[in-house]
Amino acid sequence: MRDLVILGSTGSIGVQALEIVAANPSAFNVVAISAYGSNPELIIEQARTFKVQVIGVVINAEKVREALPGVTVIDGPNAATEIAAITCEVVLNGITGSIGLGPTLAALEVGNKLALANKESLVAAGELVMSRASENQLIPVDSEHSAIWQSALAGKKPEISKLVLTASGGPFRNRRDLSEVTIAEALAHPTWAMGQVVTINSATLMNKSLEIIEAHYLFDMPYRQIEAVIHPQSIVHSMVEYVDGSTIAQLSPPNMKGPIAYAINWPARLPGATKTMDWSQRHSLEFEPIDNERFPVIELARRCGELGGGLPAIFNAANEVAVAAFLAGQISFTSIIESVDLTVQKLGAAVNPIRDLADVSAIENDARKVAVEIIGRVAQ
């Protein structure tokens, strides 16, 4: 039985992970969970169901304590970081946003195996994170990177010629004019059920842009050897191309339970983690190039990644601010990436390499301030 810590337990990744645990009670023991605390009733229910003895929340700590006498409740902005440092076999980081970086570093520093769904950790501080991770200590949870991880087992690293990330294309794959996109339209993803920020990132293809940067660090692959293509069915989760012309792909229905189970139970596969493809039915698998004119963020991500230093952190932080502004009705859909680009242009020339968490925080704070100023002008 594996001792498991789940960060972001009330989010999509965390909820699905606990469903996997419930289906495999002899495989996992949930020793601690954390969440922001905006849904205290759910975290209380999770703690009772899985007999969790340590909980971390940022808000509503007293409500959680009153409901769970005898349970240790850690509160405050660093709660998830403290929870991540609890000695266990696997920490699942399902936190959304760059606030997941501190817990990522904490888990790695104490030697816990890390199942990482928080892509912003690698985007904001990829070199720092990978320098702290030993071989096979960090296992990706994103379906695309899980697919690459699995497909890369078919050969040796020098034999890999290209990583190919697949993207559903979001709700606007076939829509030419994006100037009048509404919030409701942007949140109507055709394939995946995700949180609001991730769903908007999928609609702009920011999600795929972040995944390109993430793949660069995870697999130590030059950006010129990382490609993204549209695959509307979301069945081929990603592919690895080899020097002999072979391409190995990982296929499964669009369901996150497979990648989550693979990461928290690695290197063994968990039987029945997700449903299988029904090959008795007709399937069509389509692939098409990304239209960089409608979705300019992919090339912007490549430029930021290749220049490196703190630029990817600026890129990500500016996007977090812009997405929040769009969801608040302050800017248009197309202004999201425009605001990110303008922030990168303004701050990009003065960015130094990242040495530690404090550097990341300082860079992100500057990026957020500039992004707010730019959004104020764009919204006028």
C-alpha cells in the first residue's frame, strides 16, 4: 500500500485521484490532502471518507477543525508546501497556477516521488525544478506528457527525433473570427471537463503553449524538436517520433484517470484505471496543423522558452492576470494573448536567470503589475 499526499484535493485532478483511490482501497493510503478551502464541506467529506489525518487549507481552517476533531489542520498560504513535505511515497500536485511551485520544490527536496499535474511549476522555473529532481522522481500527470513518457519507453533518448503534442483545438478550432467570443462560448470545451482557467487556456491554446515549455524541461528536448498538432478526437494523447521514421503514440479515451493512475502507481499499471477503446466501433482520427495567425500564442511560447531565464515565468503570470480579466468581463477574448505579448515585450529584455523561489516570485509580481497596467489600457 502506497502512502499518498494529494494537493488540490477538491479540484478536478484531486477529485479524480480520490475516485481512483476509492476503487483501489488496498493500493493507496491517503495520509494528507490540501485545498484552498473555498469548498470546506467537500474537503471535510474527503477527510472523513479516506480517514485523512492531516489537512492543509488557506481559508476556512476553523470550520474544518470544528468538523474534524483530532485531525491536524495546517492553515495559511504555505499550507500546501508544508503538506508536500510530509514523508510519503507519492505526492500528487494537482494545484492550478504558479502557486503550485513551492509545493513542487518541497516534495522533491524531501525525496518524495512527485506526480506532477501543476504544469506552471515547470513553466515558471523549469531549470530550478529539474535540478532538484533525481531520475524518475518526477512523473508527469498531464495526459500529453504522460503519453510521451509512455511512448518514449519504446526506444532510447538519442533515437528520438521529435515530440508531437496533440491539442483538441478547443471550442474555436473551426471559427475564423474570434473577436466576439463570449465567456460562455470560451468555457464550452468540446472534449474535456476542466476548471475555468484551464478551459480558457485551452480555448486560446495557451494550455498547449505551456505544455511545449513543460515538455522541453521534462524530456530535455530542444524546442525545434517539439511540435503541436490539432487532433479533435483527443484519443491520441501525444506521440514520439524516432530517427528511423517510426512514430509511437499512446491512445485512450479522453479521460484523465488513466494518466493520474499511471503517475501515482508508476512504474506498475493499475488495472481498470480507465475505460478502454471500443475497437469494434468505427473511429476516425484527424490531425491538422495549428493556425498560428488565429492562435499566435504557440510561437510566442517558443520565443519565451528559447530565450529562457525568467521569460516563461513572465509569460505564465501575465496570462493568469489576463484570463482573470477576461472572466471578469474586462477584456475581450483576443485581448488575452495580446496582453501577454505586450507584457513579455515590456519585461523581456531585463530578465535574469532564476536561482530560487524568491526570484520566481519577484519576476511574477513584476509581470502581474505590468499586465494589470496593460490590461487597463487595452480595456479602454
